Amino acid sequence: MLHVSDFSLRHTIESGQPLTFYSRYSNHAGTEHLAYVTSEGEINLSLKGDRLSYRFNGNYTQKTAKNEVISRLGLDDNLPDIYRQINTDIFMAGAIKGFYGMRITKNDPWEASLCFVISQFNNLKRIRGIIGNMVSEFGEDLGGTKLFPSAQALASADLSSIRACGTGFRDKYVKSVAEQFAFSFDKRKPYKMGYEDAKEKLMELDGIGDKVADCILLFGYNKLDAFPIDTWVKRVMERVYFNGRKRTIKRLHKFALDRWPKSYLGYAQQYIFWRGRENNIG
């Protein structure tokens, strides 16, 4: 049992982060439930008020499961302090109020990479379907529960099997990224690098461009100085901060660096993204 504060499970899970793409969330009579799989096992959470309980199976122990939950849900982030530092204007204040308790999740780099390669030019319903199909098709079986598929499993799969999961043109990128994670790319190295060097390293991988690299750094490596800008974030920022005038991605990155603390840019981005999405801004 964990006691949590300043935390919204629903906002965190629904906000376009990796767990949005494959976890199972529900709310019954005021108790929220979340189930998700990793490459190590399955985690089942229940949240009522400020009490967060969890069950687990697979390769987890009580200690490692607790660490998984705290880390995965960003529960060790000082959210009130983060809010004080990113609350710079009326729009951000509204985002914080509307989505109070939304945290940045910390996911395995491979999980984040697969999710965001699939997310390119895609919508949430299709992304969830594709990831779900991949878990069912390629995940290791754990007593009837399929785990998150490993890079090795997808690297050894043929393109037709990957495409059958609904990937479309992304099939070759999924297989390429899986092969690189399985055989040549050391996913531990970016942890030790600064943001710029880590981004450059990720963009050396086939199928990973600027925005996807930033998403992987933010949600896979917990580099909170990453500020992913997709089409939606670009439109929202142009509408809110530039009176609708078009701006380049480079200009928007500079604006973000000048406006919010570098150490919490990722939080600022996530609140901009989700308020924009939920209110159809831009």
C-alpha cells in the first residue's frame, strides 16, 4: 500500500503517454483500477482516495514491484514544486487546474520506442489496437497473460506477421528498430548522456526522427528537458503564444527554453499537449 498525493491516475493514463497505448484502466464506484504488462510481468493497481495498492506476478518481488510502481507513475516527482516553476501564464494555469495530478510516466526505453514508432501519423484507437495485437502475438506467455513483446521477438518476426498486427507502412520501421535494440543499440547509454547527445544517438536509429526521439527521451529515459513538438503541440503553441502566427519547430523549442525551466520542459509540454487536445485548441 502506498499513500499518494497530488496524483491523478486517470489524467496520467489518458494523456497520450506509453501506458495510454496498452494499459487497461477502469473506475468502479470510486475505485480506479489499472493493469499493465511489462517484459518482467504484470502489475495491477487500485486507487481509492490517496491509497494506492498493487498486485504483481512474473519476475517481480515486493521490493521491485514497489519500485516499478513509484517510478512508472512518477510518484517521486515533486509535483507542487514543478507546478510553481512551470505556471508562467494563464493558459498553463488553466492546464494545471484542469489536469491536476497528471504526471510524466517513466517507461522502459524499448517500450517507449515501440509505442512512439507506431504512433506516427496514427490515432489513439488504432495505436491501442496495434500494441494490443503485438502483445497478443509476440508477448511471452505468463500463465495466460501475455507480456510486453521483447525487441528480440519482433526482430525475429517476419514483416507479414508484424503487418498483420495493423502497423501498415510502419512494419519496416518496427522491425528495424527492434533489430537495432536487440542486436546493436545499447539502450543503457542514453541514460548517461545529456539531452542533446542522447537525442542525436537515438536519431541514428532507422525510423526515429526528431519528435519520436524527444518522446522516447521524455517517457523512456525520464529526460525532463525534452520537449516533443508534434503537429498538435505546434498548432496549440502558435494559437496560444503567437496569436495564430506560424512558427518553426526550432523557434518553438527556443520559446519553450526561454519560458520554462529546462529541467521541467517535458512537464510543460505535456500540459500544453493535453489541454490543447481536450479542448480542441488549434
